[in-house]
Amino acid sequence: MAKEKGRKLIAQNKKARHDYHILDTYECGLVLMGTEVKSLRQGRASLVDGFVQIDDHEAWLHNVHVPEYSQGTWTNHSARRKRKLLMHREEIDKLESKSQETGHTIVPLSLYFKDGRAKVEIALAKGKKEYDKRQTLREKQDRREADRAMSAARRRQRA
């Protein structure tokens, strides 16, 4: 059987980028059961309410929904169990100290397979205020309008 190459996206948390300022990102491995891997290979997962908590110098991923494997038997996993993250000790210690500052949290951004291994991209993030969200949307809309105007001008120039 040939080894997998590249990156295959399973799930993405787009809401996290909307609700938080992303300060730093990390790629982590996951400790999974066999039925969880099979369920992920079917492309089924949700990161919506997920967060990372550090307990006793270990990083744990909470509230990530990986549905039960349909052909699983009594060995099936529970859908929202906490999963251990595989990270270097220095990274965990750095995240732990930063996440204890006010307003900081650790959220999962994406879940994917990289060269056949399940990985999760987590981010140290700071919550946005309501006016920050509106400002971000306004900037995005302004950028879009400017791009449209420039492309329209280019089209007129060619004609």
C-alpha cells in the first residue's frame, strides 16, 4: 500500500478567525482510537465548540465532535471525548503561561491529515470585541470593493 503524501483537510473552524485575534499557531499530533481515525478518514468532524486546556503539563483538546464510526462495534469511541495533543514540552509551557493572561484562549483552527497522520492546528488567540468584528468586516468589504473597481478599470482599459 502506498504511503499518503500531502495535506487533506477534514474540518476547519472559520468562526474562530472571526471571533478571535490569532496571535500564534501550532501544529499538533492527536492521540486517537482506531474508530476515530476511520471516522476522520470519512471526512466527518466539527471543531465549532472546541478548545484546548492544559492540565498537569499536558495539552487536551475538548469538545471536538468526531461522530461514531458507522461500522464500529462495542469498541467505538464517544463523540465528544477529550483527546490528548502531542506537543513538545517547551511549546506546552509557553502556551500555558500565555493562556493564563486575561482574555487569551487556545482554539483549534483546522483538523487534517498530513502524510497519513492526523494533525490539528491550534492557535493562541485573544477574543475580539463586537466593534473589532464590525471593523474587520468593514475592512474586508472595502478591500473587495477596491478590487472590483480596479478590475473594472482594467477591463475598460483593454477595450
